[in-house]
Amino acid sequence: MITAMQELNTTSTGEVNWDDILPRLMLYSLRLIRSRHLEERISAEDVAQIAIERAMRHGGPVKDYRNYLLSVAKHIVADETRKKLREEAQSAESDRSIKADSDMQLDLEGEERRKAITEALDEAARGEDKLAELTTALLEDSSLTTKEIAARLGVTVHEVYRLKKRLYQRVRKAIAY
């Protein structure tokens, strides 16, 4: 007695019914790829081709080619997802090391640069009380938000943006940045 699943997968001669299996495999692969946001990395055709290649190399008897191929496709997409996550982690690590290297470079020339920036800030704020207050606020606590600085200085948020812009322009000009 032949079950309905076996009938789907094989013809009367026992050969695999690729006309039924291949479209299902392609659709399943496409769904997996889209759900894991891998469209840029691999196509459904590639997944189907790799799955079929693995099935052909399997060598042992496969009772249900359709389910076997869908399972292989699922593993292929999972492998690709892991590769993507590994590459993103390596890229993030690389970015962190590049930033750390650039931070070290700044630290090497840091004392001179800090001194120049401090002098430029003092010069830029000289004669303007609000700029001097802004400079003090920024130097004391660099994590302050614009709203917090505005409240501390007793001005509007727009005024803080305007003061920051003027201060930064003067500092850049003073240190030739």
C-alpha cells in the first residue's frame, strides 16, 4: 500500500517526482530566506540547488525526498544565518578595534590637542556669558541633553543649538580643524 506522501514524491516507477517537489522546495526556501532577511546573501535557487546536491550525495535510502529536501534547505538557510551573524559580529569587533586604535592615536597627541581645545574653548567663550556657561556645562558633564543644558542656562532649546553651533565654529577655526 502506497501512502499519499510517497505518491507525491515518486512516480509509479519509483523515481522522484521533481515536478512536484521542486516548486515546493523553491517556495519554502524563499520563505526561509525572507524570514531571516538573507535576500542579499543567497537566493532560493541556490538553496534548492545545494539541497538537491546534498540529497544526491547522501547515498542512503531516502523515504520521503520532499521532506528530506525541505529539511536540508532549512539547515542551509540556518547555516547562512549563522555565517551572517558571525560576519556582523566580526565587523562590529573590527569597528571597535579601529575606533580603539584611533582613540589611542588621539591619546598619543592628546595632551597637546586637549590643551589647544581648552584654550580654543576659553577664547571662543570670552566676552559672552552664555557661551562661557555653555562651555562650562559641556566640560562638566558631556552626557547632558540639550533640554538639560537649556534648563541649566535658562534659555530655549533653540538658543542652545545656536550657541553650540557658534561655539563649535569658533573652536574649529581656532584649532584649524
